[in-house]
Amino acid sequence: MALMSIDEPGFVSFGRGGVGFLMLDGKTRVFCLVKNAALDYALPGEERGQIEHLRRFGELREEIEQIASRLFDQGAAEPTVTAEHLPLRSERPKRIDTTYLV
């Protein structure tokens, strides 16, 4: 059974090197993790640190949750999304900076 998204923010998972987030298996909360290196790989940039990793997680959350759900279905009790699970940067569409668009 696929995990369901919870409307709760991701959080810094100290000691695990990533952003933690919860999903639901029925009524049971399941801890999931996306590694910081995966976030850096998927959305490269100059900025690093906890705030930037949380921002990147928010931007990719839907995709990350789908991967975590698939890993759970494959038997992972605490799914961990790594860079190998995400598409290559060159395969990801370029983001458009809309800062100056009116």
C-alpha cells in the first residue's frame, strides 16, 4: 500500500545528514529521510546548509514522497531517498527565474 503525504513540514534530521519527513501507512506514521547530498544533486546551487536543504526539499517534496513510498512498498521500514533515486540534473527541466517578470 502506498504511503500517504502528511501536511507537515520537513525537518532537519540531525545525525542522519538529511531532511526528515513523515508519511502515513494507514494511521501509522512512517519516518522518511532524503539525504542532503541528494538535494544538492537534484537542485545544484552555491548555497548549502540546513535552511537551503529544507527549501530544496519543499521544492521537490512531491517527487521525493513518491520515491519514499515506492521504497516503502519494496520493504524499506524507514525509506531513505538518495541521489541515485533522483533524476540526473541534466534530465531535470531548467527552472525559470521569474524575479523580474511582470
